[in-house]
Amino acid sequence: VDCVDATLQASLPILAAALAVRPHPLAFYGYVAYRVAEHVLNHSGLDGSFIDVLFLKFECLGRAKASHHDSHHRFGARGTGKPMNLGEGFWIWDWAFGTLADRAAMRV
């Protein structure tokens, strides 16, 4: 992971929110641990119903499964000329910004 990317996507938003809300330290550390674990999961290549339940990844709620973001790394811009399936947490952002790719097409 690029240092600038990690800072802009993860560190700064979490720190800014913590400064604004002032959560209890245990709640803050628990949330950071959860986000790190979810980020690792999304880049691990693992997928399954147990993991989906553990990290509340239900597509009906707009949550992107690990395979959604994993397909971005495996098949990225194949045939389209632009990166696809960038969303790590919510597939709705990919839909809104035109980067949602059909999973069947990305497996080809």
C-alpha cells in the first residue's frame, strides 16, 4: 500500500473524526482495530459466509464483499481502460461513479 494512499484514505479521516467526536480511548482503539482487520481481509483473497457475517458484508445493505474489491486488484482495468470495483466498503460508490463492473465479465 502506498504511504500517501494509506494516509489519505485511512489515517486522516479516522484521526479527524476522533478529534471531532472525542470517543473513549477503548472505543477508538476498537474501531481502528476493526478497520485494520477489515482492510487486511479485503486484500487477503479470502471470501466466505463466515467472513461476510463477521464484518457485516451484506450486499443488500450496499456492503461490498471481499471478492468485490479483490476483483479490482486481480482484473482492474482489463478491457475497459479504467480501474473498476474500487470500493472497499460499499459497492454503491462504484455504482454512483461508474466504476462498478459485472463480476462475470471480470472473471474472463
